Amino acid sequence: MNYHLSQIPERIQKPRTHGFTMVMDKGLSTREVENFIEMSGPYTDIVKLGWSTSYVSPNLKEKLKVYRDAGIPVYFGGTLFEAFIVRNQFDDYKRVLEKYDMEYAEVSDGSIILDHEKKCEYISELARQVTVVSEVGSKDAANIMAPYQWIELMNAELAAGSHYVIAEARESGNIGIYRDSGEVRQGLVQELLSKIPAEKILWEAPQKSQQTWFIKLLGANVNLGNIPPSEVIPLETLRLGLRSDTFHHFLDK
């Protein structure tokens, strides 16, 4: 850091196994990625190319190389996986991962109806090729699951080979673990944490109020995702108690 301050919470150093920040890239150019890495690379642990944006992104290989040269792994959004599955092109999806030398893959079923045993089979098969992160929760606001269902699905996916489970929120942060207003479904989160290790859950939290809530609950080293590129440094200051929302949280009482 640029100068010394006492009573700053200790951050796990990169490469982190938890306490990481997942950034949502919704279509940055190669030059924008270079600029992003200059300032925010030290605080970014992994990048998701949102939903199916990789399908239409020019210079995709060049862009991926910029991230890799900076030591930041990248994966394609789960909606792209679903787009292949709904078209019966799973083998093609695996070839795409190989073509672009992807080390991670996201398995989700937020936009399609997928038998959960079959989803776990996909996770197991992909886990032999890449590190899998799987997403639990629907993008349909009408599809509300009870906490025990979230727990069962998450445990099954971790057992199938998923390295982390993502708690669905969409890039807008108003579904899944959140209410329409963006408010955290606190009871759901508490029940999940009673059965699933916190370090294995990636909480999608695109809104500052959501990031603040999880930092106050689980500390500076909580896994947070769907962070806009412009919000990575602001999030790091939240984690360190250097923004008004968490300013007093880490100070000795």
C-alpha cells in the first residue's frame, strides 16, 4: 500500500483460495482490459466474460491473453454453457474450452430446465478438464427455492466436482439471494452458511449495499462476484474499512 494505517484487516494474498473478487466483463475491449489491469489487476482474482458475450467479442484470443499475462484467470459465463446444452452441443462446448485454453468453466441452469443429476454429470465430466464453478439459483424471479433446496443443490454440486458454488443474483443483483429491491434474503444466507463452508460460496453482489452487508457478516475475505470493473478498487476499500459504509467496522472498539 502507499502508506501505513493501523487497524486495517488482513487480506489473504493472491493467489487466493478464498476472499476473492470476481469481476464481470460485459464487453471490454482489449485496450480497456489493459487499462483495467493497470489499476485493478492486483485486486482482481478471476474474471467472468458475462453470459454469452464471448460469442460476439472481437479479438477474443488477444483479450484472453492480456488477462492471462496478468495472471488473472477467465471463464465464460454460465449462460454460454446453457446455450450449448439446450442445443445438444456439450461436446462442442468442451472443444471451445480447449480451443481457447480455458482453465475454468461455469455450469449453470438459470435459463433452462435441467435435471439436477444431469447437471452434476456435466460438472463431473468438465472437472476432469477444467476447474468448475457452478451456479445455484434461477434467473426467473418466480422460481423461489426454499433454503433446504439451495443447500441440497450446493452440496451435490460440490460433491460432483465443483470447486466453488455461486449464489445466483444476476448482474443486476435483484434475484436469487436478493429480493426485488436488492435487499439480502438474510435468513436464506444464514441457513446456507450453517451447512456450506463460507469459503466455497461465491456471493454475487454487484451493488455496494450488498457488498457491505457480506463484508460486515463474513469479514474482509468474503468471496464476492459480479463486480463491475469500475467498482473493484471501491470494493477493496470497503473490504479494508476505508469507505464510510465499513469505516467503523474494523476499528478497535
